Amino acid sequence: MTDRDLLSTLVLARGTLDRAAQFRADQAWQGERRADPASQVMWVCEGGSPMLVTDTAAELILTPANDVDAELTFLGLDDDDVAYFAAHVDDHQDARVDPNSTWKHLRATGALLSDRDAGMMVTAVAIDNWMRTHRRCPRCGDVTHAHHAGWSRVCVSDGTEHFPRTDPAIIVLVTDSEDRALLGRQAVWQEGFFSTLAGFVESGESAEAALRREVFEESGVIISADPADILYLGSQPWPFPCSLMLGFHARASDPTINVDGSEIVEAMWVSRAELLAACEKGEVRLPPSISIARKLIERWYGSALPESFSRA
């Protein structure tokens, strides 16, 4: 699998809409599009949205914008100049939503959605998660209201404008001199659940420095000091609640494992043959296909792995 293949197959990095950010501050344009029956609205609440789901596909249930009385975020325009919005509601039983709708979470359906719907839902979920924690001003504590078509919030008292946050995090497939992969199990995971290592980039820290720090803190493994031994591969939004996962491949200079025992309780080096055998026996379960971690593992492995190897 080439690096370019990795970049093109990240499930939550898809999307077809033009965000058309130049129209966010144009209140007249926004009003016209909200009143246009051709404009479409998706509903979002706590990471989920109403949709139609089969074993092989999922599709967002959309509502004409002129039928929706709710706080909206402008998501963008399609190639036919149709405008799309997200409506934010506080619970799945909101009277404005079709009571026969089936709400599904992005984690469960992301891989089944079309490119358009996946991009819409990732954006809507990220904005919705941010809105739920920024209804009051972090400076003075007063109420904030939506601004710029949902892409910022303004305090009613001091007028400060607040924008959605994105927390960068590294996620890395580490290999040793034998080209074995380093996998770890978090304390909160069931036995047999393994993934690549990951962690947040701290203030004043580069992504590469965060990678070396996180790998050492969690596993005790030391990453090579040679810049050529860290390869950036691609990124994927992870709106649970607001991360951007920066995917890397890195080589270890000292493969000695010494897990931190708090966040990572188990780590191991595995060859391709060992990983395949452990997955076939059910001794190891991998991240789901929606995650960049799965793509990093498959890139190292050399091909896609069966979905039956995924943890539930």
C-alpha cells in the first residue's frame, strides 16, 4: 500500500462539499438559502444523526431547510449549488425530528456513508461537540450566541468571539530493526484489544517531538533521532470530541518495552505472521476500519485485513 493510497482511504477524511466560507458572514445570503426548499438540513445530536442503514450502506435523512426551525450551521455547497446545513438539537426525541427516524452514531456508520454524507457528518459532529461546551463565554461566563452561520460564538456581554477548537494528536506505527510493529493496549480496553500508540501534541511542541515523547512515556521505546526515520503519512479528523489525528510511521532506535502501566498496560512487538496468527485465533483484535490506526497497521502489513479482525 503506497502512502498516497493511505491518504485516499481514510474513512473520516472524505467530503465533497465546497465549504464556501465566504458566505458565512453574509446574513442575507444565509437567509435566502435557509428559506430555499432546495437547501437541505441534516440533524445532529451527541455524535449521531437520523439515517437509513443497511448492511452495506448508510444514508443521512435530510429535511428541506425551509421546514426547519432550529439553530443551523452552514456546511457548504454541492456541485449543483445546493446548500447544506446541520441542525443542532438537544435530544433524539426532539419534536422537530421525524419520530420514526433511527439515530445512528458516526463511529458505527462512518465507513458506510457516502463521501458527501461522511464529510457532512464529521463536520456537523465536530461543531456540535464544540457548541455544547461553549454555550457560555470562557472569559466572563455569560451566554454566547451563534455567529457566522454557526462557525463562531459571540458573548452577549463582552463581545468576544470564540471559534471551534481542534486538538492535534499524533498517532504512529512504530517499527524496529526487524520491521516488527509496536502495538499497545490501553488500560480501559478489554484484553486482546490492541492498536498503534497515540497522544496529544502539547503547547509549544512540534508533532515530531510529541511523537517521541508519547511513545517513550507510554511504552518506554525510544524513537530514532534521525529525522528521516519519522515519516508523516496523512491526517484524519476525529470529532470525539475535537481531535485531528496526524498519522506517522517511525523507527525505534531502542526497542526495549517498559509500559507506563497507567495509560498503556500492555505492549508488544509483532511480525506480520504473528499478527495474522493472533487475529485468526481471536487473541488480538484491531481498531475498526473507520480509524487511521487501522490504516497505519494495514500499510505496514501490506494489504487490507478482514473486518472480522476488528474489535466491536
